[in-house]
Amino acid sequence: MTRPLLLNAFDMLTPVHQSPGLWRHPESGVQDFQRLDYWTSLARTLEEGGFASLFLADIVGVYDVYGGNGDAAARGGVQFPLLDPLVAVPAMAAATERLGFGVTASVSYERPYLLARTLGTLDHFTNGRVAWNIVTSYQDSAARNIVGGEAQIPHDERYDRADEYMEVMYKLFEGSFADGAVVADREAGVFVDPDRVRPIDHDGRYFRVPGEALTAPGPQRTPYLFQASASKRGQRFAVDHAEAIFFSGGTPSLVKRWVDGVRSGLEEAGRERDAIKVFALATVVVDESDEAARARLEEYRGYVDTESALALFSGWTGVDFAGARPEQELTHIVTDANQSALASFTTLADGTTWTVRDLAEFVAIGGRGPVIVGSPETVADELQRWMEESGVDGFNISAAVRPADLERFARFVSPELRRRGLLPDDAGSGAGLTLRERLGGKGPHLAEDHRGAAYRFEA
């Protein structure tokens, strides 16, 4: 039996997400990214194309590592300026019936009590189609502007703090309101039964939250939980909390190494090896034939901005590549930023030597993931190969030219995947399902073996 393929679109409310310079392409419509109808139109396209969700990346600082300031990021529109993804979700949900929405929110800078209210509200307004991409953030610029610190919390401590943050969130989502607490009984004059609501009384090392949740649980209670970290400490956090993980790696063998680590970690934790869905980043350039697709990619290369690509990579890693010689070989440096980003091209590069020029050219289209090029048949073959060789369950599909490449995927690739039985061919598939049911294949709530289930309300 053919294993189904899960698809998320990977995007960001900004001019440049993963492919610096491509905003200048004549087919780009991203100059309208600040218009709400840009996003509602994209959401409808993705739903028609069989995507399970629109996964929205986010950062909360400016990429100012390259050259010691944010000038290069500003010139290139590199994730700047940037809108708040949580604000756009209700409008996109109103324009669709089945598409889910993965929103990124940082446990380092959002207060848990208020974030629980926001995510609970989105779960209600989307009818259970929201996921939370849990991040600890990796930018010193965010620490300076949000909490007034000179630098962010050290890498591993961020995850220690995040563990307690999640404990607070589980108590608010799962343990504050009992099922049936909202009775809306007109005759008795009772809207919420106070006997079925309780304060969470959390008093920990990092957080003190004594009261009850402000928002009654939505259809999923806890939003579906994504996490995207390949560092050793990050993977341990993911095994404890995630229901889906997102990896960015240039080869199936590299991604497989991470996938195997997660599966083994799940077993060690007493969970099933497939308890977490795993997604890999891929940028797809498709046309009616292989030749036309390759010509399209070659045209794209004429618009790349390598300085902006280095500004992007410097922001990810905390390493300033300004002034580096193009032929200079990459070496590994441990920082408190995104540790797996640089490791992908150094310690995890399977013996390949990368130069600064190689890095800039690779990152300039598609970021840290592969660029899959070809006809619909070729693209589908390559997606299946990646699934078989890496063990992933699906893909976060990124666009080089936005939104044109996602529209082309829905037009060309989705029908081919449906023909192969990899995507449902029923236009109504997923209607009425929560995102957890659509991606996880089971019920709308956290699985019994998930850590968060231990915090459920007990009368």
C-alpha cells in the first residue's frame, strides 16, 4: 500500500523568506505581502492543492549579524519588514474549510498565560485547525529589543526554561477547564460551572502562574505541536513535547540521521517510534517538462542575491560572514544561535567541504533544503525518493518565487500525487477534521502517551 504523503506550505509574512533576491522576479507577487487578500488567496490555493496546512515561520528580531548591523537585511528584504502571522490566521481560516495553520511563537519572549489565550482563541476560530510551532528563538537582536538584555539566554538553558514553559501551557490547556465546564444554562443563569474550573497553581523556577486559564478549551484543547530543532538538546525537547518535527537538510542521508535520532529517542522515552510526524524542507521548481523546469531554475538564478543570502545565514548562525573570502572553507563554530544551521555544512556534511561561495549559492534558492526541479512526474518521483531514503512523513514546501511556485505546485504536482494515491482525490477530504486528526490520523486531543496528557483535569 502506498504511504500517504503529508504536505505543508512553508511561508512567512515578509518579502524574502528562503530565497533572497527572487522577490525581483517578474512573476513575484510578494510585493503585496502586506495585503490580507494575498494570504487568503494563497490559503484557498493550498487547500485546493491538497496541502494539510500553511506553516508560517516567524522571528522576533532583525538579522543584524552580517556586518554588525541590519543594513544588508533591509536592502534585500531578508525577513524584514515582518508582519505578525497570528493576526492573519482567522481571515485565512474563514476563507477555507480544511486547511490548517501552523503559527510560530517563541517561548523565550511570549508570556505563557497570554499566549495560551491567543492560541486557544485561534483553536476556536479555526475550528481546531491550528498548530503551534514551538521555538526558543536564536537572535540577540530579539533579546535586546524585547527584554532589554544584551544577549539571549544560552542555548541549552533556553530549552530547560522551555520545558517549564510547556508545563505551564499544558496546565492551562488541559488542566484548568474540565469537559463540559461551559454550560450556557439559561434557566439556571449559569454560563460556566465554577466547580469545573480550577486555578493551575504553578510556582516554578522560571514562571509563577497561580490562576485559571482565561480561555475555555478549543476543539483540540492543546493546539497541534510542531517543533523545529536538530541540535542534541533541541531533539530531546522535541521527543518530550512535539507531535511533528520539521528538519532542514540538503540530503536525505543528513535528514535520515536526524529522523533516526528522533525515532530512537521516542523508543527510549517509552513512546512508539512513529509517535511524531517528521517533515523535511523542500523547494520545488516545476514546469510541464524537465527541460522547461531546468530553464526556469536557470532563470531564477539570474535574480539571486548572494549578499542577502549570507546576511540570512549569518542571522541563523550568529556568525558574521561579511568580508569572508569566497574561497574560504567553512569551519564549525558553536554559538547560542541556530546550531544545526552551520553544522549542516560542517560537522554533518558527510565529508563534503563547503566554501563561503558554495554556501551563498546554495542558500540563495531554497535556504538549507533541497531544490527539486522537473516535470510533475519527476518532482513526484523525487519526493517519494526522499520519503523512502530519509524516513520522513512529508514535506514543508517552500517557494522561490512567491506565491507563484506554490500555485504551480498545486497546479502541476498535486494532480500527479493524487494520481499516485499519495494525496486524497476527494475535495472534501479533511472537512470537519481538526489538524491533529488530519496529520496524526487519530483523535482531536493529545495522545494518552504524550507528556501533556498527564495534566488533564481530574474531578
